[in-house]
Amino acid sequence: MPKSKRDKKISLTKTAKKGLGSKQNLIEELRKCVDTYKHLFIFSVANMRNNKLKDIRTAWKHSRFFFGKNKVMMIALGKGPTDEYKDNLHKVSRFLKGEVGMLFTNKTKEEVQEYFSHFKETDFARGGNKALMAVTLDEGPLEQFSHSMEPQLRQLGLPTALKKGVVTLLKDHAVCKEGDTLTPEQARVLKLFAIQMAEFRVKIKCMWNSETGDIEAFAAEDDEEEEESMQENEKDEEVNAE
């Protein structure tokens, strides 16, 4: 009788720790980029969206992006003068806080700043984002919604009912005020009404020059805003290096 594959025993002492191996591979890949490219930029992201970052990667195929895993990236660069991989890289590590990433490129500082200063795209807000403006829905029929949507709209707090089979707002409804911290329900309502309030943007924090070892830091425009953005998106899917 053939031996069942289900009965096969695997020694746990021979299994490799996948997490440790992937971290080591990332460290090696980062150091290879340090040796290959002229410049290393640290950038922060406001209102992180994976698809937006993917668009940037596609446009910058000549360069390499790494995002997330700050602690591993710090190890790759070095945390101090004694363990840094190249001169002054340990000073770059102090910028690896919050929602930040690395850009390795041969492009100049001016080219990088020019591109990212203009790359801003709006998207739908999420719970935790700040409302950029007040939104009030007017009383009356909501013909863009099918009758089956009416219970969902009521669950989101809208005073709706079906009138002759048409979803109808029974009275004016204030969704949010400018400056409000949006709840998940408010964010959902805004999305249903196609109102975008989040802006994806990238800000360059510092640059390291591989030829000279020099570091240039760029003034933060709004560190408090970056911290809020990081907290709002902490549950987003982490983007790994390509």
C-alpha cells in the first residue's frame, strides 16, 4: 500500500525562518543600491495610497524605491558611526521615522524636487482624515442610488426613505464641518457622493550624496500633519521594495 504524503514528518529544526531571511535580503538589496546610485533621498508620504506610489515607481523605472520596514532600513544604513555602511549614512537613519521611504537614483536634487513638488493627487478621505470643507446634502431625491441602497444610507446616518421607489433625503443633512476628524461613516458617505478630500503627496526630507558623503536636510513644512497622516494610515497595507 502506498505511503500517504500526509504522514510525512518534517523536522522543525530544518525549517528556515522566512522572516529573518527576507530581512537579510532587504538589507543586502539596500546596500547594493547604496553602491550603485549617486543619491539617496528619504521621503515622507501624506495620505498614503498604494496605487499612487505604484504610479510613481512606474514613472521612475530608472530608480529604486523602498517603503516601510524602517527598522530594517536603519540596520542596512547603520545606526551609528561604528556600524554605518558608508560615511554619514547613520545620520540618514534619523529621518526614518513614521511613514517614510527611500529613493535611490542618479537624478539630481533639482530633478527630484521638481517632480515631487508637482506630484499631488486627490483621493477619497478615510476615517481619521481632517475634513477640508463643510459638506451639507440638500433635501430631495437621490436618483443616483438604487432603491436597494436606501437601508445602507440610513445605517450611515442619512435621513432617507423610499418615495415611489426613489431614494429620498427627507431633510438637509450636514455630513461634516471643515476641520472635523472624519469618522469611517462620514468618509463612506463622502465617497458615495464622490467627494474627494484627501491629497496624496510626497515630500523630500533629506538627500545623501554617495560621492561626497554629504547630507542635505530639507525643512519640514508641517511635521504635525505628517504624524497625523501616519496614524490615519497605520492599518494600510505595507508596501515592500520592488
